[in-house]
Amino acid sequence: MKKYVTRSIVFLAFISALCSADAVAIGQFMVCRPIFCAPLIGFLMGDIGAGVWIGMITEMIWINTVPIGVNVPVDVSIVSILSTFWMCKYFTGLCESGIWGLILAVPFAYLYRVISVFRRNFNTRIMHWVERGIRNGKYKRVDTGIIAGLFFFVAKAFLFYVFSMFVGGRIYELVYQKLPLFVLEGFYKAWYLLPICGFGAVICNFRKTPFLRR
């Protein structure tokens, strides 16, 4: 049983890492967006409905969170993937647990943001290494640098997901079992009210676009 759980976490962590890589590293097919990656994890965990709902909430609330230039925003795919995984693994079908998963996943997303800043600094070293090689006529360093940057990105995301799914899952389970009844009732209501807040966030973001302010 433990081997099965470990294998499932490793597999899902690898899929999640590939989804995260789509944001800035390779592809940009939008599979990193919560509306796609959360239902994907939910489907693999046997509860696609929970993934769709969590993905919808996360997508609408953080719809304007896009990595542009040197900006390192919170990775919303982490919020949706972790909360979906924890809900499907520990408390399948309980709406309250989904909201608790979203709350707990946010600090993990900010932790990943800090790690991403260090990873970008490391990529800068790779870039300087490639530049020195070009000046010395070693043009193969260009391909090596690209592959190395992609490898370290996916490896970083994979290890982070393994850690978060396992360690974060234990925290998620233990704390949820100790939450008082009135908090769980609030989480239950929030499960249905958050999409309304998300829809308001979507309207607010669209109002900031120039063609809607004319």
C-alpha cells in the first residue's frame, strides 16, 4: 500500500511539474492554467468534478496572474493542483475540505515563488556560462544551456510537488480533523459562494482593459 501511494505521488508530481513548466519554460499551451490542470489531476484521482470546481474558483480569482518579463507571480497552478490532490486523496466529496485545501495551498505557492527567484538567479549563471562559451567558439553550449535550464526547472517543480503532496498532505489531514464545526460550515458555504466572488474578480479585471473604459 505504501509503495502504491508513493508511486501515485511521484506520477502526479511529474504530471504537475510538466503543467507548471508550460507557464514559462516550454510550450505555453495554457495547460498550466487552473481550469485545465486541476480537472486533469481530479480525473487522475477519480473526482474530476472537484477538479473542475477548484480550477474554476482559482482561475477566476487569479485570472490576471500571468508571468510577464522579470515578474515572478504566485503560481496559481500549484494552488489548484495541490488543493485538488489533497481533497481527492484524503476527503473525497467533502466540499469543506476543498476550501481548506485552497487556503493551505496558498502558502505553498508563495514558498514556490521564493524558490523560483533563486532558480532564476541560477539560470543567470547558466546564461553567463553559455555567453563565455560563445565568445570562445563553443556554440554547443547554447543547446546545452537550454536543455539544462529546462531540466532544472522541471526537476525543481517535481521535487517541490513531491514534498508538498506528502508533507502538506499530512498537515492538511491533521489540521482538518481538528477544525471546529462552525469553521467547516463556513467552508461549506464558501464552496458555493467563492465562484460568485471569482466572477466579480473577472469583471473587475476586464474593467481595467482600455476598450471597456471608453
